[in-house]
Amino acid sequence: MKGLPSRPNPRLGVWRLPEGMARPNLWYQFCRMAYGVLATSFWRLQVFNRHYEPTTGSVLYLSNHQSFLDPAIMSLALKRPMHFMARASLFRFPIFKQWITSVNAFPVRRGAADTGAMKEALRRLKRGEQLVVFPEGTRTRDGRVGPFLPGVALLARRAAEWVVPVLIEGAFDIWPRSRPLPTLGNAVVIYCQPLSRADRRDSTDQQVLALSRQRIIAMQAHIRRRRGLPALTYADG
């Protein structure tokens, strides 16, 4: 697909996922394909390190949050089906609720300790699914990666076999909070090397979140320099 330069993990097969692995249903595949055409037609989307997608086990993807485009562009290039925590207000509209539910999204209340959403996230991870979480809890206001909410660490500690930090860069310029609709532009998604249970065994919850955020910020600085842009400054480091 044009604009997606990196190759997927070869152990996930060429046309089909290996036997015994959960596969995306036809509707999910159709939505992903349709969005891929849209994304590469209106935005020059580049995805790097697709080969870091784990071949087995539950995976928690921790991604920064730049725009409404993020869930789709973050998961577009991955082969295994993805699951998403989405803010509860998106489920108020029946037709949209039906659609996002059909592509594996479930609601979470922002600004509150939503135990129901956490239990659902844990259930899906314990089934061996891949789950996307935006640990900042809301979209960025200036392109920077905000602090991570501490509750996310529960998912990493209790259910995720792998934790994968993910950078999204450029989506903020395409569709910032201040703009009602997206515009044309370039976006980049970069997957970081997964952190296994063994990698996290001697780390506290706060250290796992801090390391994931630091890797995302480092990737952001790297890709901005490659694009001829200055690295963003952060008060905490």
C-alpha cells in the first residue's frame, strides 16, 4: 500500500494469519481496507517498524493522542485485529455506536475511575487480544505528549504479555482540537520495540509508564528532525 514503507512481521503470514490465531472478521477487514484507501489518498501516511507486532499473546499498545484519526491510523498497518478503548460520549449516537462497536471498540468514561471499562479491557487482554490505549486520556492541545494516567499500568501489570509504545506524529497538524474537520497533510506512525513481561519484571508501574512515554518522546524528536522540524521541548525533561 502506498505510503506504508515498512513490512509486517513475517511470522504473521503473507495473506492469512497462522492457524489458531484470532483473525479479523470480514467487516473489520473491509473497514481497515476502506480506511487505508482514504488515509493514503488524503494524507501521506507512513508507518515504520510494523515487524514489531507480536505474533502471540496479549498486547497493550500505548500511543500518544493527537487527533480523532489516531485509532484508525495507529492500527491500520497491523495484521492482527485490534481492540479500542473509546470515550463514552462517542457511544451516544446509535448508528455511530453500532459502527465503532463492530470494529472492537468499547466505552470508557473520561475523568472518572471507570471500573467497568477496566474490567472489559482486562477481559480482552486475558483472551490474548491486542488493545490500543491512549494513556494521556485526551487529545493533545499543542502536539506534545502529555502525562500518562496511572490507571493504565494496571493493564500492563495484570494482563498484557507485551507493551508496545507507539508514536503518532503529524496528525495534530491534520486535525487539531481547534478544527472541526481534517485537512490534507502528512502523518507518521512508529512502533517501538515491545516490552515483554520479563523486561518489565523489575520495574514499578510508574517506571513502565515513564519508559514508554520517554520512548515516544524520543521517537517524536527523531522523526521531527528528519522532517526538518525542531524537537518539541518538555518541562519534565
